[in-house]
Amino acid sequence: MEPDHKEVLYAKLNGETARLAWQELQRHFARGVVIKVGPGLDLVEVATQFALDDKSSILSQMNAGLVARASAEDAIGWHERQSVFWAVVAAPWVLVQEIAQPDGKPTLN
């Protein structure tokens, strides 16, 4: 049995996920294409939803405050902490999930 399109896309995006420092993310933030994904979500699953234009799932997560466009306040905090992220592109979006600080506390609000 052939894997469905969503599984193939998930695997592709998973292979394209990388660590990204705030300095590397700044230019994408300046273009307004950064989407932050809450720490309890699967970053690649959310990216798959964006790539498939799954509006229902995306809106549900946005309404719950789990997924949001990065704000100026986010950028200020990321700059102050010199944050590091897991990131993946679901064009035109760059989805990011901040990696927890050394004390283990998640840094996304």
C-alpha cells in the first residue's frame, strides 16, 4: 500500500527541519513570515497542515493560542534571550518552535 500524500509530505518536512538561531531568523521575521508554534505541538505536523492549507486545523490552533504569527514582542524576547529554534519552511511561512532554555523551561509564551 502506498503512503498517502500527507504522510509523504510529513516525512519530507521532517527531513527539512533544522536548528536556527535568532540571528538567522531575523530576516524572515522582518519579512513577516514567521509563525510560532507552541511547545506542546508537533512542529512538523503543524507545518504539514500549513503546506496542505488545512484551514480548519490551523484556525482551531490559532484560536486556542497554540499557533500565531510572531509579534514584535516575540522578536524582542527572542533577541534578549538569543533564542534557538527548531524551524521548517512551509512556503511562504517559516514555522518555528523555540527550544527550551538550559533550565528546561519552554521559552514560548
